[in-house]
Amino acid sequence: MAKTSFRILLLNLLTLIVLNGCIPQKETVYFQDHESRKNYQNPYGEQDGITEKYILRPNDALFIRVSTSNPLLSEFFNPGGNNQTSTTATSPLYTYPIDDDYNIDFPFVGNINLKNCNRTQATEKIREALLPYVTDAQLTVRLSNPSFIALGETSSRGRIAMGKDQVTIYEAIALAGDVRPFGKKRAVKIIRPNQEGSETFFVDLTDNNLVDSDHYYIYPNDIIYIRPMKAKTWGIGESFSFGVFSSVLAMYFTLNALFK
């Protein structure tokens, strides 16, 4: 009787290990329709626009170009020097970092404060600061360093360049090399810096409702954290395969033979 009980216990234990290494499809497939879930309600609010939601922060840097009808004035406000980052014969761009007081130091103008400004508002403030010098300035203003941070179960980790001011959460995941097999797609943590400190929320990458919702886009300096599934804590990891199953089965028969 004791031997039979041991065999049952051993078989249950090995079965539990195998099952913990198997990932249900609902945990891995993107863009699922969750409406059929019992008592399911859409957890995401409607998107009310995405343009210019990002508020500039200290340590951001702006590419700025000033164009006027007078070539001499254009050259005056786009001086050469070590801060030149990209140049062609007609359209030099220059980098201006935002300091801890939200100021940029603009040539011949001095400090321009950009606190609480998005990119459009910053452009207007810079244009106003230039009015004593030129009335027909055409400005090109954009972030020079938009990036986010990926942590956890992604193929690439660390700070990742966005290429534009705003990207969707799925674009960000693709830039990070996708979620690894044992990453939790249904509970992705987003930490978003703001004027008061930071905001934290969770998104479900498998939920089709996320598309075009208020949490569909990420912004510069967002932190995306993909937590590991419990299966990984068992040491099964991504290498779980038929070979693992065979090894578990071999272990069962070996221990079973020893306790006969």
C-alpha cells in the first residue's frame, strides 16, 4: 500500500511539473476577443487623441532649426559649433538640452523656459522669444532622443530608441524583440514619468480592446516590464520540449524501479 501511495504521489508531482511547463494558448496569442469571458468588461478607456500628449522633461533634448526669408538671419540663428548634430547644405539641425529648470539656452536669446510644454507649445514659446529679432521665423522642433526602457522577459533589454515621439505598445514590444516565451503578456507593467512623479498601470497584450484605447501608445521614457510566468521559476524555462518530457518520464520509471 505504501509503495502504491508513493507511486501515485510521484506521478502527480511529475505531472504537475509537466503541466507547469505548458503554456496555454490564451497566454500567448495577441489580439484575442475577450468579450466571451464571463462578466468581462473592457478595462480600457476610449482614446481621446495621441498627438502632443508628451510633456517635455529635464534631460530631454530638442532638435531646432530656424528658417527665415533672409539667409543671413537663418545663418545667424543656426550657428556652427559643437552642438551641430545633423547638417545638409540647406537644413542644419542643432541640439538644445533641457536643464533641471526646464530651460534651453538659445543663441542670442538666452534661456527659454519650456515647463509644462509639449512640442507644439515649445515651438510657439521659441517663436515668441525670437520675435524681437525676426518676425517670419519658420521653426522645426522635434525630440532628438525619444526612447523607452524594456525590462524583464523581452529579447532586448535596456533603453531602446523609438524613432518617433510616440509608438504603440505593440511597436515597442517589437522594437524590444518581442516577449519571450515565458513572459506574461496579460499583465505588462508600464511606469510612466510625469510632472508629479510617475504613473503605473497594467496592460493585457492579448486583449484586442487595447488597440486604439487610452493605453495603446507609450511615450518617451516609459518603462515596460514583462514579468516571468511561474513556469520559469520551476527552472523549466524556454527549453521545455519533448526532450524535457522524456527526461521526466525516465525519472519516474527509475524511481519507480528503485522503490519496488
